[in-house]
Amino acid sequence: MATVTAPADPEADPRVKAVFDDIRATRGTDFINNVWRYLAFDPGLLETTWAEVKSVMATPSALDPKVKEMLYAAVSIANGCDYCTHSHLAAARARGMSAAEQADFFRVVGSAGKTNMLLNGLRVPVDAAFEMAQED
Amino acid sequence: MATVTAPADPEADPRVKAVFDDIRATRGTDFINNVWRYLAFDPGLLETTWAEVKSVMATPSALDPKVKEMLYAAVSIANGCDYCTHSHLAAARARGMSAAEQADFFRVVGSAGKTNMLLNGLRVPVDAAFEMAQED
Amino acid sequence: MATVTAPADPEADPRVKAVFDDIRATRGTDFINNVWRYLAFDPGLLETTWAEVKSVMATPSALDPKVKEMLYAAVSIANGCDYCTHSHLAAARARGMSAAEQADFFRVVGSAGKTNMLLNGLRVPVDAAFEMAQED
Amino acid sequence: MATVTAPADPEADPRVKAVFDDIRATRGTDFINNVWRYLAFDPGLLETTWAEVKSVMATPSALDPKVKEMLYAAVSIANGCDYCTHSHLAAARARGMSAAEQADFFRVVGSAGKTNMLLNGLRVPVDAAFEMAQED
Amino acid sequence: MATVTAPADPEADPRVKAVFDDIRATRGTDFINNVWRYLAFDPGLLETTWAEVKSVMATPSALDPKVKEMLYAAVSIANGCDYCTHSHLAAARARGMSAAEQADFFRVVGSAGKTNMLLNGLRVPVDAAFEMAQED
Amino acid sequence: MATVTAPADPEADPRVKAVFDDIRATRGTDFINNVWRYLAFDPGLLETTWAEVKSVMATPSALDPKVKEMLYAAVSIANGCDYCTHSHLAAARARGMSAAEQADFFRVVGSAGKTNMLLNGLRVPVDAAFEMAQED
């Protein structure tokens, strides 16, 4: 049960149709997943959200698309977002994440969760040395 | 101000010394950062925490060490862990994260934060299609 | 599936009945939603929780009831509380939140999620200027 | 201590200068707060972040600017974002939040935190009645 | 730097003085810690917050006071609350938490953080068997 | 719907069988709950996760097993972990948590959630006095 209602015929609205067309063209598939179907309750929010996701996740950039999906999933897990965890782990698999990489992913995410709680509890002062010069 | 006291002379305890020696050998540096100095308040907790971090983060595995540090930092940011965010971003830079990759990292983390809040609010049902076969 | 069992006949307990009667009188409806039915597993916890919610949310105060429900929903979204998100967005709608206001709400919540992650990652020092005098 | 370095002379970069000029014009003040000075480490991230904040927070919309700042602060508190909590509470005060409204804000945020934990623990099923029609 | 200003002479307000007197009497000490000094910015919020903390934490109940302080600290760590983590770990120590118990506490909190991230990522279905009868 | 697939015949893998045998022997029951059935997707992750949970939760230590389960549940609630909340509240009941203790647990967790939000919002400075000597 969602908190908003997905429009029954979203593409009757030309702004929604334009976004859905762009999703299909960008991804090369006819499948429109639920987040976009529900965001169509407000075409403006749909447009800005898709524009950002397209720009950040579907445009070539410094990081590999598979790595970007894994980073997205890592944040989503820590923020407890059920939908985002499913969608971005599925996207990481679609971009080539192997079973061994997925197990590694969970190992890192689990260890981070452990030391995050330890350090949020211990409140250890940050080392000055972490202010190291950035390599380029 | 931490919630526990770091021992003044931690390596007087042979169990602590053994861990610190292994940290130095594994990392090829004499620098022992604060989390280990404070965890020395309980040698058992120090041993198991270092054993896990060494196994997960300092042992060759399916994912690149740089990517693992970025994933660790992403979870730490979402969990609001100040120390972990600093230490793992520094580690990612030490393992070769470029300025362009770091900017990309923040773009992905920011977009994830945005849609995590949108989806935690909209409570959109998860698509059955996400249960796709895993590529290996 | 809940972690506690809702009593089958909660109003058999006079303390529970008194709270349910007050909920019905305060809200002007016979509908008792699930949180109260389950909290009835412990009448003391039911009494103090309802007393607080009634005092904070159902008593005239400086902020508009609609705005209070939206603030409640915003915190609930960030804390990943499914039930609270549903109940307080429903309450905001019942207190007059329009579709345009709801879309605006999601825009603000999404942008906050984005910059929360950016700033939790960047760890930018707080400006001294934010310690501005409060207007009254 | 931040995780990135704020450029010493940010407006030497014309893209940064254009954003800073727009911040000054939009807000009618010469004050540029730290988040923008640090985001200048990557002009692209600075541009997209400011464009979003300007569009969502500094453009007239269905909700009152003061209410939007309070919603932003509420999410920031729950996400543990120190900088964002300071900046958006300051902005809410600048947009007219009174002392009484601020106290009310904290009352609502505190009560939400309480029932968020109770409901995340009790895992009460969501009432079907919350799927009520939206008023417009 | 706090987001509100602690009154310079809080006990000039009789409502604040009454709360401070009760804190001193309940705890048997003249020390008033900062949370109460800052909450004095709004006497009503001070009164209700202290009344709740006194009722829940300083009144004999089913759980041992030391255990209650440790539970409070555990939630505070996961919610990233710096002040609460410090104050409730200090309170647990004052109520007799030994060094061995404190190390055990951190071990449990760390393991919980690890499996919380794993399970938030794996999204494993809850076993029907957990709906076991409660022992009394 | 989980994000990984639980093996249909997990004990066909001798590493998984060894872990399941140890779970049964340690707990004195034939019941293997879902988290272990799903973690069997990666025997290495299954082994290290069970080894940690066994060491921390199923080995006699300074804290009572019931208290450890309650602490685990408290962290899980704040991290929004549905599965962990169910499993560790069930374990606490199995280790003797009474109905009165459970109600007390929820009272403490709720109050912590409330003051966590208040203090994350007020950003009150930590008292130097909290750095008290630890009792042993």
C-alpha cells in the first residue's frame, strides 16, 4: 500500500508520457518500474526526479555504472529504503555485478554497519592525518 | 571527547601489541589511527574488530579495494558516523580515488539520499521484475 | 505480523476503554486505528502515549494542525517508520493538505535527504552566523 | 574538519562565481554560507545542488517558505545532519518562525521520534483506512 | 554550538526552578546537566521532558536501572545522538555497569549494526515461528 | 521478497551443513530460521556471520543473555531492521523477558527516540562531567 495513488492512465498526461518515453529510450526497454508510475501523481516531481537519476546514474561518468549502482544500494540499505534496495541491487546485477561481487558487497556493508555502531558509541576523535592530500 | 579512555601505553598489553604489530605489517606504515588506540580499552573487542576489518577490507577479494572503501564510506555517511566517514574517504583516496571519482561518489550518495526519502514516503510496492536472475 | 498481540477484547479493561473513549471524543469518530489497539497490550504505555499525542497533536498550539502532521510525517519518513508515515500523511490530508502541498512536501523531503547525505559526507563546519538572534 | 577542501579563491572559477552571484541575488545578501564554499570543490555538483535548493526552497510554491524550512529541518534532525539542522532552523527563524512555533516544532519532532521507535518495534499493521481519498 | 540559547539565569523562572529542584531531589546531586539548562528555553517542553524521563528512567520498574540506561544508550547510538550517547553511558556507569559489561555492550551493539545492515540488504522474510507465545 | 535466493537444498553444501549442524547443537533445536537459510547463498558470509553471533550472543559473558537480546533489539528498532526486531524480541522472550519487562523495554526505547530527536535538534554541548571515571 502506497501513500499516493498511481494514475490509472499516466501517459494520458503529455508530461508523463514524455518522461516515460525518455525512460524507455534511455534504458532500451519497454519496462517502466513502479517508482515512475507512482511519481506520475505529480508530473513536476516526476520530471525533476527522472532528470536527476538519468544525469547521475545513466550518463557516463568517472565511476563505472555497476559501482554507482552498488553505492546507491549501500546508502539505501543504511537508510532502510526497501524499494531502493531492491531496485538498485537489481540494477547492479543488470550491469554485471557477479555473485562473488555481491557477497563481497554484503561483507563490506555488514562490517561498515558494525563499526558505524561501535564508533557512534565510542565517539573517538578524528585523526588529523585523515586530512591527507587528495590524489588526482 | 570519547566515551571510553584510550590506554596511555596500549602496547604494554601483549594482546594489544600483537594487533598493532599486525596493523603496521598489513598496512606497511607505523601510523596507528585512533579507532585502534581507543578499542584497546578492551583487547578482545580490538582483536575481533581488527580481524574482521583486515579480512574484509585488507584481503584481496572480488571487488577492488578502492570500491570497497567507497562502499564503506557510503554506508557510514547514511549512518551518520563521523569518524568512519573521514577514515574511509581517506582510505579511498589512498587507494586511488580521483577527484572526479570523489565528485561522482557524492553525486550518487546525494541522489540516493533524495530518492530514499521519496520512496520511504511514497511506500511504492516493489516490482516483481526485480526478482531477476543473478548474472554470474 | 506485529511483535506484540493486540488484545481480542481491549475495552474489557477499563483503563483501555477510558483511552479509547477519549480518542473517540477527541477525534469525533468511532474509528480506533491499529496503533492504539496494539498498544493496549500494556494499558500504562497506552495511556502515556495517547496523553502525549493528544497534548502535542490534538491541542491548539502555535503551529497549524496540518503543519504539525506534515512535520510528524517528515520525521517518520527519515526514521523509516512505515506505520507513522501512513498515519500522519493521512492525518495531514484529513486536516486539509492539498495535492499541491503534498507534492511540495515530497519535494522538500527529497531535497533534504539529498543534502543531508552530502553534508554528512562533506562534514562542512557550521557557520557562526547561524547563531543568529531568534525573531519572536 | 571537512572531508574535502574548500577552494581558497572559489570565485576565480567562473562557474563558481556564477552560482555565488545567483545565491547573493536570490537571497539579497552578500553572505555565502559554508556549504556552498565547500561544494565549490566540484563546480558541477555546486551547480546542480544550488539549482535544486533554489527551485525547491527559494521559489514560491504551495507551502509557506517558513513551513518548508521547518520540514527541511525535521528531516535533517532525523538524519543526524548537524550542518543542515543548524542552517535550516536558522532559515526558518529568518522566515518568521516565532519562539512559540519553535517550541511547538521541537514538541512535534520529539513525539514523532518516540512513536517512530515504538512503531518500528511493535510493527503494527497499517490500517486499510489510511488509504483515504486525498482532499484537494 | 546549540540551535537554541540556554537562559542565562534559568531559575529566575519559577517553572524552571521547580523542575531543577525536582532533578536535584530525585538524583541527590546539585549537578544539572546541559540538556535541562538548554530545554529551559521553553518551560513547557522542559516540564514534559523531565516528567517523562523521571517516570521512565528514575522510577523503579521491571527492568534494572542499569539495564534501562544501556538500552537508552543503544538506541541513542543507532540514532546518532552524540549528547544522549554520552549522558546515558555515563548514567549506566553510575548505576554500576562494569568495564566487562561495557565491553559486552559494545560487542552486542556492533554485531547488531552488522546484521541490521545485512538484513536490511537481504530483505529476508520474517519467520512465522517468531510469533511465539510470550512468557510471563 | 528477498534480494538473494535461498538455496533449495542448502545442506548439500558441506560448509552450509556444518554451520546448520552447529546452530542446531548450540540452540538445542532443529529449527533453522530464515536469516541462515538465505545467508547460505554465500557459505563464507554464512560462516563468519554465524561465528560472530554465536560468540557474542550464545557464549556466556558479563551481561545476561536476556539483556543482550534486548540491547540487540533496541539497536535493530532504531536501524529500522524488521527481521532483526522480530528475531531478537522473540529471542528475548525465549530467554525469559516478562510482559512487564517488555513493556518497560518499549517505554525506554520510546523515550530514547524522543530525546534523541530533541537533542539532535537542539545540539546541546556535551557536559565535561560525563567524562567520569568508570566503575569496575
